[in-house]
Amino acid sequence: MEYQHNPVMLKQLISSLFNKNLNILSKNEKKIFVDGTFGRGGHSKELLKFISPNSKLFVFDRDPQAILEAKKLSLIDNRVHVIHACFSSMREELYNFGVLKNIDGIILDLGVSSPQLDQANRGFSFMRNGPLDMRMDNSCGMTIAKWLSSATLEEIYKVISKFGEERHAFKIAKKIVAVRQLHPINTTNELVSCISDVIKNNKPGKHPATKTFQALRIFINKELEELSNTLPTAIDILKPGGILAIISFHSLEDRIVKKFYNKVSNIDPIYKKIPISDINIPSPVAKKLKKITPDKDEIKLNPRSRSAILRILQINS
Ligand SMILES: C[S@@+](CC[C@H](N)C(=O)[O-])C[C@H]1O[C@@H](n2cnc3c(N)ncnc32)[C@H](O)[C@@H]1O
């Protein structure tokens, strides 16, 4: 079965990479772009329509299935270079291509793809019964089932509370620890029933397992560390005038992006405290461009886009 992913804010993201209207774009210039989160290539394929034959697009994903799809694309388009790695390693991975400091734009469309959520055997979804896996790169590392089998009550509580902002985190953690003494928690349904047993009156329309599943997924894939480590690298490897465009899907991610963008687009506050003349104060490395959210039509067509926020940053020339 073919699993699809609807790219979020497709046109807005692609035009932000050029910082100009796509209709007036010159398609002859050589450009170098990086898509750190290929998924099913929705954004990459759209971008390829606007870049010249001698341009390059480096695509990353940690998911082996996404990489298979990316390789299919690279067979029919020689501008595409596929790298199976976390986006946090983009500096090391791109070093040998001699493109560092010469990159025109980097895209990060964070979180999970629809195919990851839709395939029960990936264990990401509380709606589908499957093995409790949740690894984006399921070729290595520890599954969340394995972690839950040995983590302490306090560790489980902290993860659910910190990465899910779940107010029932302690009750859920206690239940998990009690249930795993009776039998291992190996499937998504088994985890869902632990949660449903302790959350009785959740908000209407919101599944009681939403926050816990989000928390465990973020934790086991180290998603926030990946993002925090990548932001300074991205700034450093883009060329002057280069664009960093990031779509986040929840407040934990967006907070990191927003704080970083504010930091690099403002004069370092340290200079307010030392007696130094204005001309000696280094200018900020970048400037914030737009913040964009999906319009009503997109949210109607693709409800998954409703919490998306696209933030764009440009390196100062
Ligand atoms: C929301 S999807 C991207 C969808 C893509 N823009 C499209 O249009 O098809 C996120 C993808 O990023 C990948 N991913 C998430 N975190 C990653 C990381 N730290 N390094 C590499 N890939 C990552 C996931 O495996 C997933 O395939």
C-alpha cells in the first residue's frame, strides 16, 4: 500500500526560500538547498520545479522508508543527493561535498510524517494497534517498549510531563509501572489502555493518549535535542543571504525556534553591560522574516496542518 503525506504550507515554504514571488524567479541561477526532513518529498519535489538543472538539493531523513522514496527520486533527478542521517549531522555529512557556507536555503518540516503515523507497525499511533516502537530510524536504537520496561516511575513521569505537558503524568506513569509488573507493555493498545484507565474525563474530541504518545515519541527520538543542536549549525553553514525555514507542530518545538531566531537577530545583550562604542558592537548574524500559519482552506483540507507554524530567518549579508 502507498502511504501519502500532504506537505504543509507548500507554496509559502517554497517561496520563502527565495524571499521573492515565485512568478518572477530566475530559474537559471545555480542554487544549493538542503531538505533536512524529506518524508515523502512533498517540499523537495516542489522546490525542484524552481531550481536550475545545475542546482543541487541534499535531502536527509532518519527514516529508512523515507530514504527509499528519496532514492527513487534521485534516480530520476540527478540534482537530488540522498543522505540517511539525522539532520543534526548535516555539517559533517555535507563537508565532503564542499558546499558548506554556500547553501542558499535549509528546510526543516519537523515531527512525524503521515506514513509513519498511518503504518500500525511503526507504533506511533494510538489509533492503530501495533508494536510499541516509535523510532523514526527503526534500523537502530531502543524502542519505546524496551525503555518503558526498565525506566523508573520518576523517569517515566518526567518524560510524560516534560514532553507531553500532561497534567495526569504521575497517574499514567504509576499505572504503567503497575501494569508492567503483570505483563510487558508491548503494543500501542496496551499503552492506550493504561492511559484510558486513569484519564476518565478528557476534553471532548481529544484522545486521552494524545499527550503521552507525543511525549514518548519526542523523548525516544531526542527530537528537541536534534532541533536545538541543528539551529546553530544551520546558521553557520548557510551563505550570506541564505534562508532557514522551519515548520514546527507544537509549542515545545516552536519555543526553541522562536528563542533561537530572537537570539541571532538581536544584538547580544552582553554588549549592553560593557562600555564599548556602537561601531565595535558586532551586528546580529541574521534577521527574522515572516511567521506564517496555514489558512482556513488548508486546515480544512489537511487538519494535521492546524498547529503548524512556519518561521523564516535570513542570514545577514
Ligand atoms: C513532517 S515529515 C516531513 C514531510 C516532508 N516535508 C514532505 O513533504 O513529505 C518529517 C520527516 O522528518 C524526519 N525526521 C524527523 N526528525 C528528523 C531528524 N532529526 N533527522 C532526520 N530526519 C528527521 C521524519 O522521519 C519524517 O520523515
